[in-house]
Amino acid sequence: MTRRRVLLQTRIARHIAFAVVVSLVLSALVLVVFRHHAVRRNMERSALTYASLISETLTDLVGFLGSSGKGLLDQEVAQLRELNDDVERLEIVDVRGKVVLRAEGNNVILFGDGIESPMVADRELLRAISGLEATAAQVTEADGSDAYRVVAPVVRQWGEHVYSLVGTFTYANVDRQLRSSLWLSALILAIGLGLTHWVSVTLAGGITRDVDVLRAGVMRIQEGRLEERVSIDSRDEIEELADAFNLMADELVATIRQLREANRELETLDQTKADLVANVSHELKTPLTALRGYLELMAEGGLGSISEESIRAVMVCRKNVERLSLRVEELVQLSRLDRFTSLDSAREEIELNSILEGIIDTFRPRMEGDGVHFVLQVQPNLWALQANPEQIERVFLNLLDNAVKFTPKGGTVLVLAEACDHEQRQGVLVRIQDSGVGIPPTELVRIFDRFYQVDPSSRRRFGGMGLGLSLVRSIVEAHRGAVWAESEEGIGSTFFVWLPFGDFGQDGTSRGGPSVRLEEADGDRTAVREA
Amino acid sequence: MARVFVVDDEPDMVDLLATILKSDGFEVDTDTDGRSALARLLADPPDLVLLDLMMPDLDGMELLKLLRLDAKGANVPVLVVSARSGHQDQLGTLQLGANAYICKPFSPRELVRQVRQLLETSEAETNA
């Protein structure tokens, strides 16, 4: 799943814009609600004042002019109405609830002579009319709209109270004003949003410019331009970050230099070690060769006849020289394995048969001496494996050495080699079976560990340092093969070595198919080359 | 009677090699110093050279290189005897012009077998 990339600038801009929009909307709301309230109260106050002021004047006008001066009355009422924009209806009602005059719009109706006076039915209103105090209340008109009704009693000099003025005022004007201010707010809000977008993007850009500079610096380091540094002068966390980054880059450069030096030293050490190994192996092997050569000559009577006793002694010497040679070679191999992690360099096509036959030749005198029978069964066709011949030889040398070592006199060592698939890969399986003491099941899993021996006392009895099998495993695994063992105590052990055919690529799969060679071998197993 | 020249700085080794080869009927010349050996080899090329690699002053590799540069030594079969069992070492020696390689410690039988084989090959080439 890929996540959409969001620019830091966009994110900051969104945050700023969100804050600004919220505050703008809130202030608009507050403005509208409070203003609405205040404007209505203001209208109501002026309505009350107006009604109280004109009540007596209007009553007097009705009294003086009456129906005879209807024209003049209309004029006077119109003048009074002009004093207040919000007035919708003015009525003069007597204390019993009989309407005397009703002025609505331009229409002024004077009740009495000929026109039946309507009566006020609303008890609430009647109580207000008969009261002595001016009262006001919000009412709902017949058409459903809100209105403000003021009742102003006309109380004469001697407490005489006959009429009250009932004025009904509309909120229409006020609401119109509010609506227009609401539209204005919306307009301001819209302009504000546009401005906010511009301002927030600009502001965010100012913040992220430094981040971009820093990012570019990181990319340069990533590309390997380690000498480049970042310069930011924002006097904030980003500058601190840039400083820290520069410091880190400095340390990186210093560390790399140290590592290079350390690596050079290690390379020198490694070379020294390699030279040492070569020298040690030379120093150990030369005397061993002399020993081995002379012992063999003596045993075969090449240096004149010697007594039976002496021959037996020479055989013991030979056997031990053989073991010593194996141990020395083992150590050399192990040090080499530790040194080279990659074994690919020394790979070539090898013929397993020749290698196995060569090893068996090496072991023959020792097995004859120990009275161990030996059986070799190799599938007639030869296989060409891609491997390091010297190391593969070492694998079978060590396994055969073990087999012979742990097989008692008169026992049998069996070597079987055949084509076999392992985990869906084609390869060769070699079985080395002995009729020795066997290995307990609990120990079987650990025998391939370095310096491990089944029984510590066996070191004295059978020799060896417990390196042999760990070396076997290292080599086989380096060839992407497998090694395992089966054993039954008292009956014997079988070691299995499986090696794959073909080219061992990095992925362990065969490239270009298995390189199986089918023709008979010529039996030549020495490294002879024509010059 | 084939004549084998043994070059090794170790007197015991020279002695052993000479004993083995003589008991098998070869005529043997020996030298424990690289420089004098090279001079003698070029003066009178033998049928085969047994050459140790690790020697002080002039080592086996150098000796081999100088021997192959000279017309007289260019075709003498050389069997390298060395303690270095590394495959790369073997290949390197063969590339320098050695004909075969035998690792220490070896058995006398194996040595004689290789010597005979090399002599046969070289003889066949000369006759051809």
C-alpha cells in the first residue's frame, strides 16, 4: 500500500486555515446572535416610549375631532405614525374593552356612529388595558409573524382612566437590517477565507523553506556527498536541527575515516595471519613429510629388513603421523574458512569419484592396519559438481577419518554415492556408514558444533579436537549442500552429505541447468597439467 | 636412467627425496640453495626437477619463473613440492609453468607415481 505524499507546507497551511476559519465563523455567529438580540430590544424600548408619549395626544385628538373632523384626524394620525417606522397598528380601547379607533396602514377607522365597535376578547389584553401601568409583550399575529404589543393607559389629572392605547409593532424592519448585516458578514467571511488561504500558504512556506533546505542536505549526504553541510539561520528548532545534522555528518565522516583505517589495519592483520598460517603449515608439514616418507620406506623394507617388533612400532608411528597430518590440515583449513566468507573464488568442476577414490587410497594402509573392511559403491556415471575440490576432499577425509576411528577391528566402513534430489534440487548424496560405537540421540544434534565431542574422554581415546565435523558442516553449507547424521548405539552411524549439481548462484538455485557429465572417467586424479 | 634434480632448503627433505628416488632406480642430483640450483639446472638440464616452493633468498616461484625464461630450462618438467595446499597456490604454480604439484605431507609411493607419470608424458612429447 502506498501512502499519498503530503507536503509539510500544505499541512501547516491547512492548520492555519482551519484556525482562522473557525475563529471567523465563531465571531460571525456571535455578532449575528448578539446583534439580533440588541436590535430587537432597542426597537421594543423605542416602541414603549413612543406609545407612552402619543397615547394622550391620540386620545385627545379622537375626543376633540371625533367623526366630524375625520379628514383632519386622518392627517394627524398619519403624522403621529411617521414618528415610528415599526408601528403596524394603533388602537384606542376603553377600559371595558371596546375599540374606539383603529389605525392600520393608511386606513383610520373611527368606531361608534354607525360602525359597531369590536370588543377585545383576550383576557390578558383586557387586564393590561384596565391597568394603570404601561405594559408590553411579544405576541404572535394572525399571519403567524412575531409582533410587539404595547398597552399605554391614558390617565388624566384626577386619576380618571377611560382609554388605553394599544400599539402593535412589527419586527420586519429590524429583521431586514439583520439580514443585510448577515449577508455582509458572509461576504467578509468569504473574502477572509481567500485571504486566509493566501496568508497560510505564505506563512507555511516560510516555515517549510528551511525544512526543504535541510532535506536537500540530507539527500546530498545520502548521495555520498559527505563534505556538504546545511546552512540555516532561522534561530529556532530547525536551525538547531540543522546544527545537529551538521554535527552528525561531521561524526559520520570521522567514523568512516576511522573505519577505513581500522579496515586497513584488519587487512594487514589478515595478511599477517595468512602468512602465519602458510608458514606454520610449512613448518609443520615439512617435518611430517620427512617422518612419513622414512616410516613408509622402513615399513616397506626399502631401507633393509628390520625385526617384526620394529615393523609394528613403525606402523604405530605411521598411523600417528597420519593423524597428525590430518589435524594440521584441519587447522589450516579452518583458519582459511574463517578468513574467506566467500568460497566462490576457488570453485571449479570436480569429479566426485576421483576425489573419493583418492581419499580411500590415503586411508587404505591405516584401515589395513586397523583390520577394518572397506566397501565403496559409486554410481557408475560420474557427476561434475561445481565445488572447491580441496574443501570437498577435506569433507570426506574428515568423515572417513571419523568412520575408521570409531569402527572396531573387523568392522566395516561403507561409502555409497548416488544421484539424489534434496528439497527439490538435483544433486549427489554420499553416505558414509560405519559399524562403530554409535552416537546417542541427544548428542546427534550437537556433533557438528565446533570443539564438540560426544564423550570428553574420547579425545584421549580417539584423538582429534572436535573441529572435524564443524569444518565439514561449514564447507558443505558454503556449497549450499546439507549434512546430517543418523545413528544407533552399538550398531553404527551413518553420515549423509548432499551436494547440489550445477552453478551455485547467490539465490542457491541452479543457473543454466545441472552440469551432469555422463562419460566414464579416465581415473586421473592428480593435478597434472600440460605446460 | 632418468636424472632427477631435487631443490629443497631442508637437508632432511632432500635426503628423503633422494633416498626414495634412488631406491626406485633414479639418478639424483640435489641442491639446498635456490641460486646455485638454478645455475646448475641451466648448465646441465636434468630430466625432471623436484622443486620446493618456500626457500630463503630465491624461492621456488622465482626459480621457476627464471628457469622458464631460459631456453635451456623452458621444457624441463617441474614437479612442485609444497606445504601450501591451497587450491589458488596450486593453480598459481601451474600457471607459472610447473607441470604438476604435490602437497606435503605426501607418501613416497605417490611421489614416485607422479615422477614416473611426468617423465612418461615428457618422453612422449619429445618423441612426437
